[in-house]
Amino acid sequence: MSKMIQFFDTTLRDGEQTIGVNFSIEDKIMLAQKIADWGADVIEAGFPVASENDFNAVRRIGQEVTNCNVIGLARCVKKDIDAVIKALTDAPHGQIHVFIATSPIHRESKLHMTQEQVIEKIQACVSYARQHFDHVEFSPEDATRTEWNFLVKAVRTAIAAGAEVINIPDTTGYTNPDEFGALFDYLKKNIPEFDRVTFSVHCHNDLGMATANALESIRHGATRIEGTINGIGERAGNTALEEVAAAMYVRHDFYQAENHVDLKKTYELAKLVSQKAKMPLPHNKPITGTNVFSHESGIHQDGFLKNHATYEILTPQSVGVAHSSIPLGKLSGSHAVAVKLAEIGYQVTKADMK
Ligand code: KIV
Ligand code: ZN
């Protein structure tokens, strides 16, 4: 049976952590509305404790974008949680996302905390957040470099304290699809509450595997995917949500899962985020780059003209691109040249084409 996958968009939080990206509050509200209309189930609107601007953006998005859940980020720190409570107090669908790092390198070098101290913090901050929100998401930051048995302990503590969503972040883009799948199988086997909560993933793209890792997690029990539009985000960025949506559509036979995304709105949304982030879409960006529906070489152009599906696994229209193109280049063949000539009014015979 097909399952429903929630899309959690963090373009306005992790996406804004991209060097050089600064969205104004008005842009954030406009983008949040477009992302909600695209079909995201949850929008992470910001990190309210970080600045007055972030606080105001989360507050206004929580009040004004009402067709989607709006979540605010907090460290496992009381003042962070209080800032989210204050920002989302009037929001009709406000939620909170609390995180603390669990990996040895983060515990020892960043937090200077023992495993026991981290567990105590999780217990205290998740239960405090739960007193104020019906929906609490918890993330053990750097989960994929955490000892697996300690990760189980951290996750079970968060569930017992009231978290209904457990997010497994691949904070440094370190894992790969096989290993991530195995980690999920281990969590499923060792967490008796696994089916009672929603498991989410948040993948970074340091080794170019963020989309692949996110997709693999669907096959191992995750039902929420976190990411950004165009894959923007800290360092090499996050899972590009439009890539996940397109892969789920093209390979529905494989993933057997549904989502609420209106794929036809993808290209317009990608262009808008690119413009507001002042980050041009790379020509070869999967799904939305300008080369994705263009065919340059003679063999490809000939095959495409005979049957578009020879070289296109999804139609441009399905993601909101007007049409494919066959630009004439150094490797173009006579079939494409004849088509171009016909377009401008010349019917050329095969002999003349030679
Ligand atoms: O990459 C990460 O671990 C994060 C957390 C806050 C979920 O962004
Ligand atoms: Zn992140």
C-alpha cells in the first residue's frame, strides 16, 4: 500500500544559512505562501532566538500562512524555546523543532557534555516544549556520526518526553544510501515506539548524496523529508525538495509513496527562490536547470524527435516548464536542422539536406 510522505521545507531557515542569502521579511512571507501553495506540509520559518528579524519573520509567517504548519527552531535551551513560544503563540498551526547534537565530536568539542548530560537536556527541553506545543519535533544533530546505541537512547528519551516527530539529520552530508537505510533498519528494530511517531530525515549535500539519502530513507520507514527549494543551505546545501518530488513521481513504481506537492508549480517556485536568493539556477540543475529539457547531439535529437520519451523521463510540462528544445549545436544532426528549417518556412528534401 502506498504511504503519504510529508514535505518539510526549510528554505527560510537552513536555506537562509547559505552564504550571501538574506531574505527580507516581506520576501520570506511571500516565499512561505508560495511554498505552502506548492504543497509543503510544514515550513520551518526561522530560528526566532537568532535575531529580531528572524523572530518577526516566524511570527508573521505563523499568523499569515495558514494553509500549512509553521515551525520554529530552538536549541535545547530555555531561552530558544521561549522565543519560539512567543513567536508562534497566535499561529493557528504553530509547532516547535528542538535539537541538540549527539555525536561524540559535537559532544566533546562543541558542547563539552557527557552522554548522560545530553540525555538529561533532551528530557528537560522536549518536555518543556511539549507543555506549550501539541506538536514537537526533536533532532539529534549529527545523528549519522552518533554511536547507534546512543542514538536509540536519545530518540527514546525524546519520545518519552513527548516528541511526536523524530528527525534524523545527516548534518555533515556524511552518510550514503546503503548506510542510511541500515541505520533506519537498526532504529526500527531497537525503538519499540518507532511506528507510533513520525520519522523524518534532514540531509546535507556535502558528498552530493542528499537527495539519494532522503529517497532511500522512504524505503526504510521515514515519512517526512526535510529540504529546501533548489537545495540551498549551509555549505553544499540540503536535499532539493523538487528533486525528491520529481523522483517520487517518475519512480512511483519504486518508491510507492505519495505527497501533496503540485509538481506543475515547481519551475515557477524554483525561479522565484533563485531570484530572491540571488543564486542563479545552474544550467544542469536536475529538474529546473535550463539544459534539462534541451537536447544537443544529433543522435539524441533524432531519437527525441521520433519519440520524446527516448531521452526524457518526465515531460517539461509536468514540472511547469513550457516545452523542450533542440538547440542547434556543433553535434546537431540533419533531423534537427530539417525541423528548424521547417519551423521558419523551408521544406527541404532529404537530398537537399545532404
Ligand atoms: O543540519 C542539521 O542538523 C540541522 C538541524 C538543526 C536539524 O539543520
Ligand atoms: Zn541542516
